[in-house]
Amino acid sequence: MIMPSVKSACSVIVTIWIIVPQLCLCPVQATFGTTPNIKHIVIGRCFTYTTLVQPGLWYDCEEIWRQFEKAVVQHASCNVTEEHYCEMFNMMPQVWPCDRFLFWSKTRMLVQSYAAVFRHFWTLEDTLVGFLFNDLIWCGQEEDSDFDFNSCPAWSTCRTHPVYSLWKRASQNFAEMACGNITVLLNGSITSAFNRKSMFGSVELDSLNPQRVNYVNIKVVTNPEGPHMTLVILQCIQDLNQPSCQMLASSMLQQKD
């Protein structure tokens, strides 16, 4: 697998680890209407984030919702650009220490477990905007001042899909903020572990700043049997009956004896 450099002027070291987890290859797409009670969910998550997740921060949760609503409602489902969300993003600036950024592509379920166990890593979903809108669906109606709760198109329908535009801007901001040593978790069990059309390949990679990023550690998750590394242990936590997990358990018992 050939990975393009972050930018031509950047000297980035890349290491590839081959590991063995269970993967969910199905992306989340907007095929139904706007998530019911989306206003209460977003505002509630905002207060949860500022109270429990990052208690040292303060954001105007009500105003963030108003700016989000303004960006989406009274616009056709395929007519919401990144620029429509500018005011909302301006209200939630955020920085994070270097060496903690974790990027991923087609490894959604695994990266959540990985970040949960190794708390020092920070994913896009750990940012305020990621926390607020993760797993939600939304779209507006050009002729109505409300969300469309009946039907929203899938992401692939258009490049100005309201969900796609928000995540594209969020991904760009997250990558621009990255610094120090960063980690990328890719899916090696599919034809192209690195896909130039993915959010990581098309947005995040090009948004990394070579003056801020020193080292890129790429972990390629694939099917062939590999060394007993940290992510294999995470896999075994979820399913101890897998053959590779039984072998790992036997090996660890022998070492203990």
C-alpha cells in the first residue's frame, strides 16, 4: 500500500503494523429523516460535554444549536455547504495537546474501543462538534422552516449534503489542529486500505500541517494472523472464543509459568 506524503515539503516517518480485529465495514448513511428530538439531543450532549467530558470548558449550547439550525433549515437537502456552518464552528474553538491525535478510515467500531482503552488518544468524535453530532441524521426543507423528519438523502447523493458538509469541515479543522506524533488506523481487510475518496484521504490528509506533524504511525488492520499486539487484546476482550485469542491466552499462560 502506498501512502502519499502529507505534503511535499514535509518529512514524515510512516510505520505500518499488521494486526487482527473484527471490523464493521458498513458506513453510517442518512437514509431516514432527521433524527427525532435532535434539538434536545444536541443541546443535552453539549451540556454533558461541558459538565462531564471537558468540565474546564464553557460553550453557549443554546446559541450553538441556533447557529446549527440556521445553517440547515430552509435549505434544500443538497444545498448546504461548509460555509453555512461557519458561525456555528466559530462558537466552538478547541485545542488539544500534541501527540494525542488518532485518525481512522473504515475502522469505526475498532477505533472507539481503542480510544476508550487508551484514554490519551483523541479522535474527531471526542471534539465538541464530534460529540454533539455523532450518529445523528439531519436535513432541512427549502419550503419549510423546520427539519425534514420524513426523509433525508444518503451522503452519496450530493457533495453539499448537510451531514457531509458538517463532517467535512469538522474533519478539516481536526486535521489542521493535529501536531506532534499522530496515529492513523486503516482497514487492511478491504481492497484499498487507503482510499483517496474517504474523509481521511480526501480531507484530513491534505489538511495536516507539515510544520506541526512530526511523525505518522499507520496501523493497518488486516485479516492475516499477525503478532500479539495491543489491538489483538482489544479484539479478544470483545470475543474470547476466536482462535487467535485462544492462542494468545495460551501463550500468556506459558510465559507466566
